[in-house]
Amino acid sequence: MPKIASLLAWMVAVPLWSQLIVHQPLDGPLAVSGELAELRNHHFHSGIDLRTGGVTGKPVYAVADGWVRRIVIRPDGYGWALYIDHPNGFTTVYGHLESFSDEIWQFTESEARRRGSYRLDLYPPKGMLSVDAGTVIGISGNSGASGGPHLHFEVRDQASEEILDPSAHGLAIPVDPSHPKLWALSDGRWRPAGDSVSVASWYDLAVTLPEQDFDVHVTDSLRAQWSLNRWSFDVQRGADAGLALGLHQQQGVRGFLIHPTPTQPAPGWRHHLDFPRASGRYAVAIHSGSARVWNGVVRVKEFEDRVPQPAATLRDGAVTLHVPARAFAWKQNMTLSAEGRSIRVTPDVAAIKPVHYDWVPHGIHDSLWDKTYLAVRDGRGSAKIPGIRTSDGAIRYTSKTCGSAEIRIDTEGPSCRFIRRTPSGSVLLQVNDELDVEVVRAQINGQWCWAYLDAKTNTLAVHVGEEIGTLYVQVQDELGNLTTFTTNL
Ligand SMILES: [Zn+2]
């Protein structure tokens, strides 16, 4: 009984329709540099990027009363990030920060010291770090995988962790003036669609979307409907299954195929019905909300039935490629050629599920088996994947990238070079390696000190304060190659 009574009291006190955001996260009018649900490689953008005037150092405010539930510091991703829980069932997320408020930082640093770790994912006890609406929780920055100074801001459903639209919860951003656009592939080129288009199949039409809502009617009946104002992280891979890869490669814009691919999950954000299977001319209407995006005639030459990728194994020389079922948006005719340590996989398509490259090395000493990595490059970027020994005498590289690859051996630790000492009490070092780097230890005169490595600039900032004496730093790459760096300050 007491439980029910308190639940009722809570429901009365905090109506579900109460607005979440009562204080904006930044001063001044907000400006947007990245939209919600924007299509990125391998995911939808899960928040809104707010401009900070091209600089770091702006105060960042808690948008409502709550408590800090999670603190993350990592060299990539959101960099320095705070997750604040609010009593009405929402979480807000603040990413790419430069620093935290004193109170939050005190807790963070003592935990880092206690754990001896520079990569943190902390869950402070509830109520320990409580904040009010308008409390400065940190300073905006450019940490992690950001393309420039900004604040990444998110609203989530606390219970399900689903992503919600911040503008529907009180974030005061201007309405996006850009419009969704229809693109069509003809004669091998993706172009903006005119009033009528002629395509080989329904797979040759894609839309670029600034909005989260979108639907397609063919001859007055609904065929596809999309709504991204709430989604969960496990449907992210749907982003790659629907990506019009050629459009991205040719025009540099990310658009979605209007026709479903066989591997797209059927999550709440997208519904499909069958498209007409006969060739012919069709009246097509595309809307976003109540606005018309495109209205015209599509001539489809054929209906192309695409099927999911079956599991496949390809072998050439010492390399075996394992492709799991449904690894691609639809079935691909894969080829593998390997010559020595060079590998080529075609076609160059985005994998939704990782593929495995197994290599049986000949003529390299056993001590080097744990020192190899796969350098892989495709039409979207590159990746370096450390090898792992398998039980049947091979080295395995697990990657979402197909294209050209090369197996390399790395036995050297990262290079480490002094840059300068900053007025704010940090020593900056340039740390470079072929692979990702982890900070193992930083000490000033034998005392532990905080250090942050920014993966995109390869800059290590060691916080030494006013101290003078011996700085000692150890950094290590993903294959365990270690470098010790000392200098006298
Ligand atoms: Zn962002």
C-alpha cells in the first residue's frame, strides 16, 4: 500500500506532459550544426549539435533539476560527457565537453586515481552530484570524435534509453530551413530528381532528410513510412542497410533508399509495404509532416528482387574470409584475392555485420603473431584492426570494412614528443602510433597525475599544475607496444 500511495503522489506531482527543458544548455540564441537523426556512417545522429561560436570554453548548463548519473571520459566518441537523470523519466546528455564543474571533477579525478585509469565510465551514487536547472555542469569543448568545437546534446527516455527529439522537450532551436530532396540514379549518376524520373528499379531512388518524418505514396497508396522521433540504439545498423552508398560516394550526401532492403530491420521508425512489382509509370508523392517533398512520375524499368546475404566462406591462399548471413543490405557477389599480405575484397560495400578475415601466417616468428594488424581501406574510410589468435592456428581480424587491406606487423611503441606547457597547468605531448593509443601511467615526481589523450589530434594533456620536476609518462598501443617518456620540467 505505501508503495502505491507514493507512486500516485509522484504521478500527481509530476504530470507526464510537463516540459523537460526549463533552462537552455547554452547562453544566447541556440544555433544548430548537426540535426537529430542525420544519417552518418553506421548510425543516425542521436542528438543535436549546438554551435559554440567556433570556440571552446562556453558554460554548459543543466537543462532541468536532476543528478549526474554517468560520467564518461574517452579519447574518441563523445570525449568528455555527462549524463543527467531528471525525476520525470528523462536523461539529458552533454558531449564533447572540455571540462566538468569543480564538484563533478573532484569526484571524477578521485575515481580515476583510485582506478589508475584514464578511460572512465562512472556511475556516481544517486543524489551525490545533484544539479538544479541552470547549474553550470561543465565547459563546452571539442573532445572526442568531434569535427570542431560544439555541444552535442541529447534527450533520452531513462527507462528504455531510446533517443527522443530534444526540440519536442523544450530545446529552443530554430526550425531547419532546408528541405528533404529526392535523388535518382540514371546512367550511373545520382542527381536531384526533376518532375519525372526514369530509373532501372525502385532501389535507384533515395531521399536526403533534414526532418525525422517522411512517407512515400505510390499511386495514392502508402508504401513506405518513416519516423525517427524516437528510436533505440539496436536499430542503428538499419542506417547502413538503407544508405544509398553510391549517392554518398558521388555527391557527398547521405540519403536513404526509399525501397526497403531485405536486411533492414523492421523497427518502429520505418514501415514498408510492397512496392509495385511490374515495370511502368507511377505517380509518386513524398511528404514530410504536412509538407510536400516531391510529387511526380517515376518510370521504373524493372522490378528487382533482392535477397538477403547468405553466410559465405571465401578462400585465397593463406586468407579466408567469413561472411555471416545478412552481413550486407542484400546479397553481394563477393570476391576475395590475396597475394602475400595484400588482400582485396569486392564489391566495396558497407557491412552491417562484421566479417572475419582469418590469416594463417607462414614464415613469421611465433613471437610476432600477437603483433599484427589489418590496415583496411574502403570507399568511406579506413580502419586498423589488431589481430587475435584463433584456436585453430590462424590470426583473425574482425571488420565492417571490405575493400583493400594489408596485414602489417608493428613492434614499436608510440612516439612521444614534448610540445609545450600551458598556462592552465597542463603539459602537452604529441603521441603518435599506427594504432590506437592508451595512456598507462602519468606521474610528476612519482605522484599520479591526470592525463587526457585526444585521439583526433594525438595530443596528450598531462595535468601537472604548478609542479616542477620529473614528468614520467607511459603510453601503449593496441598491440601492447609500450613507450616510456620522461622529461624534466
Ligand atoms: Zn553530435
